[in-house]
Amino acid sequence: MQFKVSIVGGGNFGTAIAKLLAENVLNLKSYSPEITMWLYEEYINEIPLTQIINTTHINTKYLPDIHLPTNIRATSDLKELNDSDILIFVIPHQFVKNIINQIKGTLKKGVISVSLIKGVIYSNGDIGLISKYISNTLNIPCGVLMGANIAIEVAKGYISEGTLSGVNDKEGIIIRNLFNSNIYRVSIVDDLWGVELCGTLKNVVSLGYGICKGMGCGLNTCCAVLRNGLVEICNFYKLLGKGKDCTLFESCGISDLMVSCLAGRNFKAGEFIGKKISLEEIKEKMGGQQLQGPDTAKEIYEYLKGKGKENEFPLFTTVYRVCFENELPDAIYCCISPKSISDQ
Amino acid sequence: MQFKVSIVGGGNFGTAIAKLLAENVLNLKSYSPEITMWLYEEYINEIPLTQIINTTHINTKYLPDIHLPTNIRATSDLKELNDSDILIFVIPHQFVKNIINQIKGTLKKGVISVSLIKGVIYSNGDIGLISKYISNTLNIPCGVLMGANIAIEVAKGYISEGTLSGVNDKEGIIIRNLFNSNIYRVSIVDDLWGVELCGTLKNVVSLGYGICKGMGCGLNTCCAVLRNGLVEICNFYKLLGKGKDCTLFESCGISDLMVSCLAGRNFKAGEFIGKKISLEEIKEKMGGQQLQGPDTAKEIYEYLKGKGKENEFPLFTTVYRVCFENELPDAIYCCISPKSISDQ
């Protein structure tokens, strides 16, 4: 038996991952040699994007410079996921509920999954993980894979690392072997919450880093913001009673935080915010690409406010206030009062 | 009584720190309002640099764009340090022994000191701290202050952080109050070894980061090197039985590592090394400025080799071999096999 692998999401990162896996499975006996990539249909000059991908082997909308292997088959039909053994979720977190509900009850028995989605689910005053939501709703195991993975660099075959968690030993081997290669190096850690929170909270920190950069700050100040952000992530772990400090030393931690601050979408949005451009204008400038940071900042702020802890997280709180409450960008400096994590 | 403050070193960073302290002391009653800055005399068009600084209030050689406060007095006479109460050491570590031996026995009773010097002393198979060397040789207390401090940014008044250690409560207050301001924010931690090792080892990691960048790698790979470097610093702590993981979350840790990788001299040297330019040529290209990284890489390698542990530190070892043993730059990728720190 061979595992049939499907990717749910055909954006920039989903397509880069499809390329990685399509190349990997050709060298692996345990996986079916074709990768299915589901994407929400869009039309480019009236031609469906799935058709363009399947004929030109280029995702002209989201990863235009990269030739894809011919063993990727794009589809916009969720029913085609029905016979998958492994599902890789790479969709913006705003679309999770809708898509998960559509595929609920349609999957094969024994399917396993992994989420590459950044974000959390905030409801009724509590923070929930997207992987848990997927797992509970579909009644399938769902791990997470996060790391310092700029999509275009993964697509170009630059060496990258990823951190996998939330899988048992058997699932861990199946998923790691699928992703692992000379150009993508996977480590497994036992800290689902820590890994997924890293991937989520880094978007708030990278907004803050971008705001500083946008105001014209130098590296000393920007990196002070990043550091204080890392400490707030760590303190957020403690507030939730979830996540391990050592996870911050993994690719999903400090590395992903760093690439996000240096080159991520939220960093770029932060730069505009630092120049006092409104969120609405920024979304337009960024060509309608989904931006996770502001929504995450809002959810985290609401959670913190519910606990009366917003003042203990000055960076997270200030990023929210600058984005949504007309706070001036330079309020961000308040987070740079030296903070330390406890010595344990 | 007012503390008389002297800075030993008038290079790029020494001069930036002189400016910071000269501005601070004007608002503080406990410190004498003049800052003495000792520097090794050099001549610019036959005029002594100390004379240029004292008349133009610009260090035309090392910090040419910055106007210095008039309460900095430059001198090249080490005897002028005799009546100092606080000594700030900011010299390249190659010159430490010579200068410390010259001032030995000449200092006032009760003097306290702080070292901003990056590097370690390797002798007889053991690693020693520069602050300890100063402290033991001069028989005075010597703390350390390290952080993400690009000199020109400190000089321009951009907000920066620093981490102070190796001081008792009384010395801590005296030194922190001297440095602390709205633009320079000092935290004190109890981990002299951790802080000083961070400041030293980051130069090896930033060489590695630069080597990657020089070979044309993207951010995913460069940040993977940085992360694996951070883990090696952490493992080096464990090998020595000194240093605390939590110190890596301070400004002297991750922040300084990051600014060094993005903009430091060793990063720039690494970039040249990645393009297969020899160390000799690089030193010429860099205008004869002191480069700590290669020497530190060598000392660390010799220490590791003495312990038979060089293979457990593939980044440190490869940086040394690329610098001194004609190893090809792309050997650096060997360090990117996922490594984790222990979960304690």
C-alpha cells in the first residue's frame, strides 16, 4: 500500500510545499507518486487556475517563477480528497472552519494530517489550536509543522528546517519521511502547543518589528523589540500553562520569528503601519494577500484583556492598539523595558 | 563624593559609549561631569587623534559623523586613569594583556570596572573570561556589559538594550545608573559566564551566517545556521558547566547574535569568506579593523579538540576549518542537521 498525499491549499506556501513533496515521493516507495493539490478556484483571464497549473506546471498567480514537477495535480474539487491517506493543510486560518466543515464526514478511514496553518482560534475567552480544531472536527490525528520557511526559498530548494509536533511515533515517521530531504530537514519535538503558538505569535512580533523599521529605527531597537517579543511568547506559554521554553530554540521558534521579522508579510505590513498608513490601505497595497498578524493581535489582546493581563504583555498589547485603536506607532517603545525570563 | 569615570578604548564603540555616558553624567549628581577617554595615540595628517577629538569634538577616525559632547576629554596617557573610580574597558581583546599590565598597580583604591570586550582567553587547554583576567590582574571588581549595540546606532541615540552581569548589588546600581537612560536600557542578570560567552561566541556564529550569505543562501538557510549556532552556544555552556539558558533570551544573547549576524564586522568578513576570499585579503578590505571572529573560532576549536568534542559542535568547528584549514565554505551546511536543546 502507498500513502496518497493531498495538499489542502494552493497559495504561495502550499505550492512550494507541493513541489517539495512531489520531488520527495518520487524517491520513496511508501507514498503514491502523485500529489493532489486542492485550491479554491480562481480565474486568470477566464482560465481556471487549476487548469493553468495542470497544463503549464506553473502556479502563475501565487508562485509564478517556479516550474512545478508534473506529478502535482491541481483540483478545486474537495471531493478529490476523499481517498487521501495524508492531508497537509496550508490555508489561511480565516478559511479553516469553512473548508473543514465541507470535508467533514467525507474522508477515508485512517487518514492522518498535519497543519501548516498559522493562527489560533479564540472563542468564549479561550485560546484553541487550529490543529486541535481539525483533529476534533474531522476525528483524525493532526500534527503541526512550522519553521523558518519563506515559500519562494523552499520552492527554489534552499536548505530549510522545519519542526514537527503533535504526532505519535508512527505518524511522526510517516510525516517526517514525506517532508524530510537534503533541502528540508525536519525535527520532531514533543510540544504541540509550543510549536503552534510560536507560529501564531511570531506574526504579532513581526508586525511590531516592522512598525519599528517603518518609523526609521535601527537594528538595535528592532532587535530589542524582537527579543522582548520572544520573552512575551515565553510568558504567554506560562500564562496558558502550555508550551516549553526549549521549543523556542527550534526552527519554529527563533528561526521562524527571525525570517518573519526580516521578510514576512506581517513585517512588511508593520513597516507601512510605522509610516502611519491605515490597515485598509495596506491590504490594498499588498494585493489582497491574507494578513494573519492584525487578526491574531486582536485575538491575543482579547484573551489577555479577559484575564486582566494586557499590561504584562506590552508588545502584544501595543501592536493591537496601534493596529485597531489609533495608538501612535512610537508607543511600541514601551515594550523595551528590559524583561527577562525566569531562571529555571 | 562624585565617581570619576574613564573609558579605556576610543574606537568606534568606545567613542559611542563615551558619548552615551557623557550625556548621562550631566543629569546625575553622583558622577563627575567629565568623562576621560583613553585611546592609543594615532596621527591623522600628523595631528594626534586625541588633540583632534579635544578640539573638534569628533573622533574623525572611528566615529566621523558624530558630534561628541564637550565633556569628553581624550587622552593617550594611561597615567590619567590613576584617579578614576570607574573604568570601562572597550578595547579589542588582542590588546587586553598589554594595557592591563601597564595600568597594574597604578589605580586608586576602591575602583570598580566593567568590560565591554568580546573574546575569551584560551590557555593551557582552558577557557578564561577577560573580565576575570582584568579582575584578577588588577585586583578590582570587573563586571561585563554586552548587548545588541551597533556603535553608530548607540551614538545616534537609537533605543538600545544592554545586559550587565558580574557585579554585586552596590556595584550593579552604580554601573547601571551610569549607563541607563531612555535610549540605553540596562538589565542586570546573575550569570557572568553566560553573558560573556554570548558576546564571544556570537562572533563565530555570525561568521557562519556571513559565509552562508556570501555563498548566496537565502534567509531560511542563514537563519537555520543562526539557530544551530544558538544551540551550540547553549551546548557550550553545558560542556563548560557555566552559563544559563535563560541568558540567551537577554539582549546579550539572541539580540546581539542577531544584529551581529545582520550587520556586524564578522558577518561582513564571513560574506567574503563565502565568496572564497582569503582572510588576509579580507583584513585589507576591512581597513585593518580588528576582527574577533576567526581568532575566537580558533581558540574555541582548540578547546573543543582538547576535549575531543569538536564533532558535537559542527558549526563552530566548520567555521574554524573554513577560516584556517581550506575547508570549502559549503561545508557549513553540515551544521544544519536538526539539533535541539534538552527539555528541562
